[in-house]
Amino acid sequence: MTARRLMFQGTGSDVGKSLIVAGLCRLLTSRGLAVRPFKPQNMSNNAAVTEDGGEIGRAQALQARAARVAPSVDMNPVLLKPQSDVGSQIVVQGRVFGNARAREYQSRKAELMPYVLNSFARIRAQCDIVLVEGAGSASEVNLRANDIANMGFARAADAPVVLIGDIDRGGVIASLCGTQAVIDPEDGKLIVGFIVNKMRGDPTLFATGMTFVAERTGWAPLGLVPHFRDAHRLPAEDVVGLGAGPAPVPDTAGRRVRIVVPVLPHIANFDDLDPLRLELGVDLVLLRNGAALPVDTDLIILPGSKATIADLAALRACGWDADIIAYARRGGRVLGLCGGYQMLGQSIADPQGIEGPPGSADGLGLLEVSTDLTGDKSLVAVKGHTVTDNVAVTGYEMHMGRTTGAGAERPLLRLDDGRPDGAVSVDGRIAGAYLHGFFAGDAQRAAWLARLGAPKSSLAYEELVEQTLDALAAHLAEHLDIDKLLSLAR
């Protein structure tokens, strides 16, 4: 089968492209179409493991879920994982391809386009329609040469483009019309319609705005979409969305436990925190910019990191290392996930410079383990149980390195394939493991919260995500001209 395609680009970052594509994936799938998401190039340290043994951006994994299909490396053939302010690891079709600084990457994009088009061809062969998501802004003419993420891909794939603008940030008319004014006229011919997203208040007040943009550009007005208030229930891909959404209402049946997470520069796979953020009995505190550790902390979680040694240095620069060690000595509980697990050990060595300059660093010394960042990257979905209480756990591994030591002889987890994972301190209060997705399982999360004295959880997390995708689809069906949108696909 040869699928139709339709691409969604934005006037800027965070205008809602990922969310709209996810909602349309669920909506069109529910209408009986075979749908696949596709994003030529993504930049995120929040990644997901695919069934074919690779990694893609978390947004494409959510979109695949919305389309009720397994995620594939072909849905996001180029993934950039920032390791510094100016450089990233390049993942191509699910596997590490190399590293590049920002300027160097611009010159390498041309060699990546064949991989992108190869993956796109495979995705098209599987479905009725491909919904393609662009990256950043369509009007970044300074990055147009060799572009594989926006208009460069649209031209190569002959994909019609729908442009999305965000009215909530202001200036949406200028953003939409300005995009047409600055891009190459041949690129502009590919834009066939526009959507105005995140409307708050009375939509009739923008009716003339929709008409103005349509008349000025010649693009079809496809809808004015009100702000989707339940968006915070879905995994955020970008760290700017971490902690977004209304605070949960306190549960009057018991006290709320306080779980504290230091937010470090290269935080990765932070959707591990989403189920906790949605718990009514949890106050999830995100420490930023050296803020003080709350005195009534019940649990500290050190999350994953794309550059563990660099983030450990940042943690020390904030003074959080002393706070965490003192808290642990007072009998506090600390959990490290992946990179956070490595930080809890006695040392971390990166002799080959996999995550940054070659070197090593002392860890926090709270677990009797040490890590060497060598060997192949582990990318695999796993199941198992916690050793102390035999509660089931599911998730995925996504890490470099090997962690060994006396502490590993007291593993936190036993995986179904027989492997141990992680380590636990002698007193049981400090623990770590490589597993991501640790708290997504209701039973495992409930066991941890009960241990902390939280009220009994009533959250069915995976069910809530499904309900939210259905609600998002219904929201878009009400406010977008879906038939017109489908007619624009080719």
C-alpha cells in the first residue's frame, strides 16, 4: 500500500505539534484508518525503546500508542540527544551514529537525508496515511540548507504542509503570515492550511483573525483549537514541560508525601516522574537552580542523565551533594534511576569520552558500586520484580556502562531473564537501578508510596493515558475540519 502523507509544521517550538499529531493518530485510527506517525528529526533526551531494539523520541512513541501500533525506529529516524550546550549524540534509525557539535551537524544533514527517506518509505508501506511532524520553526531560513526536519523533508517527500500557530504566546497572526513572507516561495507552495492552537477564552473574538490569515496567505483555515486542559496527563517530551499542569488537589484521607527531584542540565527520560506527578497523595517538588532541599522530604529521586559526570558536577555546584548525603545520614530515602543510580555509587569513569570529555569522578558514595561507561548501549524492554517484596515491575533499559561492586550483590530488582539489576544499601534506604518506567506500573508505585506513608493510590496510570488520548481525539474532532484536512493529504 502507498499511504497519503500530511506534514504538520509550526511557527515555533512548543506550539503543540506533537500533541495535535498524537490526537489525530487516535482520531483517524478510531475511524478505521491505518495511521503511522513520523518525525524526520527530533531533539530530545526523553527517548523510548522500540520493539525492534532501538530508540526514538518519546513523542513518537506516544503517537504510535495513539495509533495503536508498536513504536518503530523508522518513526523517528534521526534523534539528537544533547550532551552539552553546543553538541549532541546523533542516533540514526535507533542506533548511535556519532557525535557532533551544532555547526558540524549542519554540514552532516545531507548524509542523513537518505536514512530519513528510507525510513519514510518503509512507514508509508505499512498504512493508509502518515502524519509527519516537523521540528522547531518552519521559518528558520538560516537552517534551511540541507534541512531534513521541515521544508527540506517536505520538498523531498512532496508532502503538503499544515502550519500550526500558538495563540497563547501572542502574535499568532504575525507568526503565520510572517512565515509565508520569509520562507522560499517554492517551500511556501507546499503549505496548504493552518491551525491556530491553544485558544483560551471566547473563540468568536478571533474569527476575524482566522479570516485575515486565510485571505492574506491563501491557506485553508482548518480550525481554532482551544487549550486542551488535560495535556499535562500525557508524557512531556521537552524538559520545558516538566512539571506542567495544575497541582493535584490534596487527598483529605491522609497526608501527602513529598518527593524531591533535583533537575540537572542533562536530565533524561524524565517521564519516569509522570505517574508520581499525577498522584493525589504526592507533592512532587522539582528543585531548580540550587534551591534548598525541603526539610520535610520523604524521598529524593535522582533521575536519568545524558551526561552523568557533567550532571554530577552540576549537582555539586548547586550544593545538592552535601544536602543529599546529610539527608541520607539522617535516615532519609534516596532512589537513583539509570544515571541517578550511577551518581549514588563510589565512582564513575568515562575513559573513552562517550558522554563528554574522557575522565572520571567520585560519586556520592551512598551505594557500594562503581560504574565504567564502556561497552555497547543497552536498549531493551524488561520485566521483573523487586527483590525485597516481590512486586512486579516493567520498563526498559537505555544506558551505557556497567555497574559493579558489593552493593550489586543486594540487587533492587530481579528481571525475568534472571539478571539482577541495581543495588540497595544495607539499611534498605538507598537504592538504584537502570530500569526506566519504574513507577508506571500501579502495583510498584503503590508499594513505594505505602512505604513512604502516602494515602492509598487510586491512580490507574496506563488507563488514564488511554482515556486522555481518547479525550484529545474528541477535542480535535470538535474543533478541526477533519474532512478538509484529509482532503489536503496526498
